[in-house]
Amino acid sequence: MTRKFILLIGMIVLGGLALAACAGAVGPAGPAGPAGPAGPAGSALTEDQVKALDTAAKLAGISFPATDGVRRGCPACHVLADPATGKYTLPYEAAERAEVRGGEHPVVSLDGTPIGPTDEANVTVCLQCHAAGTGARAGMGVVAPLSLRDIVHPAHMASQYFKLHYGGSCFTCHNVNGEGGWDLLTEAVVVNDKGVPDPDNLPIPGANPIGAGEATSSFSASRGGRLYDNWMKEAGVAVPGSDQPLWATQTTNTRTGADTWRCKECHGWDYLGAAGAYSKGSHFTGFPGVFDVASKTFDEIVAILSGGTNADHNFSAMGDKALGELATFLQSGLVDVSPLIDAATKSAVNGDAAHGKELFALCAACHGEDGRVFNFGSDAEPEYVGTIALDNPWEFLHKVRSGQPGTGMPAVMDLGWSLDDLLDLLAFAQTLPVVAP
């Protein structure tokens, strides 16, 4: 048995040597795999490992007010922690980011709400400018360069502080409504340790959409003013394919298409028609003003607008709600601004430009301090706030009172401005530059 065992071992060894001979010589050892840049001397850690430990230490060291427990709603985290700097309100965050980009964030919102760094503004205020734009502003905010979603989503979901320290997720900021849409939570929501809302504090407060401040039980005169300006743009309906039927009854105004359907083109920015600023020039039509309709009932005005008294004067394409709001403007929103303007020179009559400059702070939030952020004309013939104030002060005052169709521009008739305020603002706006910067 012993000899057989020794023989078997010898055969195994010889077989191994034969296989090694067939395999050839052993090659040199390959290079070691990448380990990354070395960390600090003597640490035996790579640079990435050092960064990871440093991040973990910073996360552990963060101390914010009210960070214990689950938080839902923007103000659950964005509260005024430092009255000297504004940390960490929403306006503070906006101002900080604007400063990093070399810019300056407005300190007054469209509706006049203060949004300086130390002001605790509701996120609905942010949406006045940063709601997602449509049409020509698709991919932008309705007024601002970016929509809120394009700012907030990357800032939060790419933030280790938000995700790891706060345990943040989509439901920190949002709730899903009954239609499957995502509502933005505008207030701190009372929740249990799993984030479930307190049933005694419902409904969960969602953000108000643009225009939600208007009463739903009655019509908005300010929106009616925007419809008077351009109902197709304000109501979001298609432009009629032909001229307004009554347009053929005049021959002095040669405009065609959509312009022929705008109320202002027939009845003027001053609502006086052929008796006012459109009594001459290329806009003259001979059509009367609209002040007389204010004495009619609401139903009578709607009938006039929808072709009930003249089939050719039918603007029902704007929709029933829009008809009601335009009728409301004609019945209760008209103001005679003629005493504010010298018809010969188009200048404001004895306006207080210094007070107007203070009022312009609301406008400057979007238009800039010199009114030249937006060019309403072309590169060859620029048109700014100052241009409109000088060339067509009646249009300027109408848009200030009612807002710009299809935008989030505030209507000062909703803010309680007086005629003196309008006059002072016009006086200041007429001092603004009209040439390209």
C-alpha cells in the first residue's frame, strides 16, 4: 500500500510539472488598479474618502431651528433664523443666489409684498413671477427668467443637506391632490413622526395659482381691463380668422386681423373713441367711446358684447366668464384719465415725480429701475416703459391700472391706487430713458 501511495503522489507531481511546462513562463505582474489621489500624508485614505468623511462631518454639525422630526411645507424649514441676515427665508435664498450670479433680486413682488431677505414671504408670492410660463415663455417663468420648479428641484434634490440631514423627499414640499396633480405646500404642515398630516388641521394648504386671488363668486374688473386690451391673449383663445365684421364700416384705420378685434382699437385707451386720443391719426375709426354703457345693466352689457343687439358686434368667442369680466370693467372699472394728461404735449399734468419714483419700486421689480429690462419694440426701434409713458400715456395708464394681458403683471386698481398715484407714476415714468442701454 505504501509503495502504491508514493507512486500516485509522484505521478501527480510529474503531471503538474508537465502542465507548467506547456503553459510557458509566468509573465510580469500587472499594474495595480486605480486608487484615486492620495489623501493627507499619513492618513492612508484617498482624496475621495477624505471628502466623504468631511461631508459627513459637516452634515452632522448642521444646526437649524426646528430640525427635529419630520417637516412638510416650505416654511417648516425656510424660517427667519437670523434677523440680521434673513437666514433662511425664501427671499433670503433668492437674494443669495442672485448675488452669486452677480445680480440683484427684487425686494418687492408684483402685488407689492415685501420680499427683502428678512421678509418671510409665502411661496405663492414667488409664483407671481416664477410660475411656469407658456407659449413664448415656455421653459421660463411667467415674468422671471426661470420657473420655480427649475430653481427648486435641482437645488433640493441635489442637496445632501436636504436629503440626508432633513430626510427630505418630494413629499416634504408637495402633496398629491385628488386629480393626481402635485400641490405645492405653502405652510408648515402639522404631521406625526411618519409625516402623516394631523386630521384636525386639514386641508393641507396648497399654493394658489396665478389669478386665484380674484373672487370666484364675482367677476374681476381688472381682468376685464386686460380683456379690453387684448381678449384673445388674456383669455387664451384663437385669433379670429378674419377682420371684425364692423371693421368694414370704416376706412380710415387700415389695420387688419387680430387688431380689428381689440376693444381698444375702436374705443381707445382713454375709452373716448372718436372723441378722445384716437380722434385723429392712424388709429382713427370714428367709432364712439364706451363711457355711456356704464349706465346699463350687467345683462344689457353682456348682450351688447355677445351680439344680442347687433349680430356683427359678437365677441362671445372669448367665453362666458370673460364676457362677464369685460362687462364688469365697462360697468364699474372705467376711469376718465383725461384730466391727468395734457392732450397737446402728452405730459402728466402737475404730477409729483418724486412720489412716482417711490411707487415705481413695484414696477422696477420686473422692469428694472430705469424701465429698460423689457424691450417691447425691436432692436431698430426699441420701446421701453419710458417710451410708452411719453408716446401714449393713455395706454400706459390703462396697463398700469389693469395689467398686461396674459402675464402676472399686477393691476393697481386691485391695490387701491388713487388717480393722484397714477398721475405721479406717469410723471416719473416720463423721465425714464427711451434709448437702448
